[in-house]
Amino acid sequence: MNPWWLRPPADEETTDGEDSDKPAAAGPKEPKPETGSRNGASGSRQGGRGRGGGARRRPASGKSRRPKSTPQTPGTGVDHRIALLCDLESIALALREANIRRFDLKPILDHLLRGGRIVVKKAYADWNRYSDFKQGFHDAGMELIDIPGKHHSGKNSADVKLAVDAMELCYSRQHLDTFIIVSCDGDFSPLAAKLKENDKRVIGVGIRRTVSQNLVENCDEYLFYEDLSSAAESLPELTGVEGRQAEAFTLLVEAIQGLLRDSKGPLWGSMVKQTMKRQQPSFEEGQYGYSSFSELLEDAERHQIIALERDDRSGSYVVAGLGHQSA
């Protein structure tokens, strides 16, 4: 089964073979034979004005048009628009129960950025109580929604605010097709179900040990933080490279490793660069001394970091796998 980002949104699943609602025109009738020079000339003039049917083709602009789906660049998959909503209180409690001391958003963001653009990033909490998380979330570009604690009401106000914002985004931001709910709380199960009713893809993220099974079952897919963080920590140490070159190769390997785990088709060079720019928007191969991205790929192959192949039809590079240094 393909990962969630390789499946197209519903609004892009257009039927390419639909005909126009107008009934097909009947075939042209054969003109009656004319006698006499005047009638023959008249018939010729009438045929020139299109009344003769088969004597003249319809102009190209008059042909019925069929709707066509937007073509995708080979190997780039589908560019989803993502809303990321984090219930920090649920995550903080789950981290404590699972004895996980550090919560890093980067593995989560890197995984999501392989599937599209994160358009909305919000984290809900009483930030006076969870000030230890504030700097990391701020550095990740999250919008910090400060919600007072549940001292005066029986229900956590952050949960209510997150659910209200999610439904407002669902109805008012039609371009959003994927919602990420970072939480272990089963109270979000009705929210996940309602988003799916509105044709949104729902991905959950949380801690394996404490997550509500009801929430897992109501999501289209559920990702565990432990798996994402361990995959991010498995990056190899590159030998024989240093400085800016090592930085470029590390970013390259990180993008390729994630894509190789999840992609079933060919790994085009353009797809790798797109992923690197999502993970680090300031990335440009020129900053690392390369005149083109192809030159960076070729240098990485010379250092046995990746293996490349040429596509026979387009002449573009395809990443066949990781080399000895990064295997």
C-alpha cells in the first residue's frame, strides 16, 4: 500500500474520459445531386458555407473539450497541503509515562515535508506550565496558541480550541487536504471521523505506549514518534568529506533515506531536491560550490554515498540507492 502522500487528493481524481453533456451531432447528410450550371454553382457555394456538411471540417476551436487532470512531474508524487495541529498537554503526559526525556519536532516535520507543504502549524497548551517546550516549538515555526489551564472547567480548553480550529480550517480552507493531529488523546476520535467525512486525510502522531486505540482506528494512518526519531538518528557518518560538503551530503542522504523507505517508484533527482528544499528552504546547491544539482549528485556518487542511473527517455538522473558510506 502506498504511503499517504503518494495517494492523490480527492479533488484531483478527475475522470479523463467524460464526454460533453451535449448529444453527439448526427452524421452529415449527402447533398442531393444538382442539375444545371446555376444549381451546381449554387450547390458549390452552399457547400463552401458549410451547409453541405461533409465538404468542410469543423475548426479545431469548435471541438468539444474533455476535462483533463493536471499532469504531475514524473517522480514528484502529489504535493499535499497539510495542517499540523499539536495537543502538547497530551504529548507531554505521554512522554512522561514512556520515560522519554526529549521531544524533537524535526523528525515529524521532515517526515511530513516529504509529502507536501505544511501550510498551518499550531500547538495548543498552557505555555506557562509547559515553558520547557516553548523554545523548540518556536524554532520549528509553530504558532503557539496559549490556552489557560483547566482550573475553572472540567474539560481541557486546549482540546476544545484545537477541535474548533480544525473544523474552521476544514470548511474555510478548501486547499487543505491533509490534517495531522499530534496527540494520544482518544477524545479526538470524533474530530478525526468528522474530518474524514469532509474528505480530508487524517494522520495521527503520538507515543506508542500511551496512545488511545480508538484514535488510531479513526485515523487514516497513525505514526509513532519513537519510530520517526529512531529513523532520524540512524544517519551514517560520512568519511572523507568535511565542512560545507559534508553538510550538503548529510542533507542529501537524509532526504534519500526517507524517500527510499516510502516511495515505490523511481527516485528522480528532481524529487530529491524538492524534498531537500522542503526540509531546508534556504538550500541551494550553489552555496556548496556546485553549479547544478546534477553536479552535486555526481560528486556524491564519486564519494560512494549514492548510486545513480540515467533514465533512457529523459536523460535525467534517478537515485538507484545509497552507496557504501551511507548504506
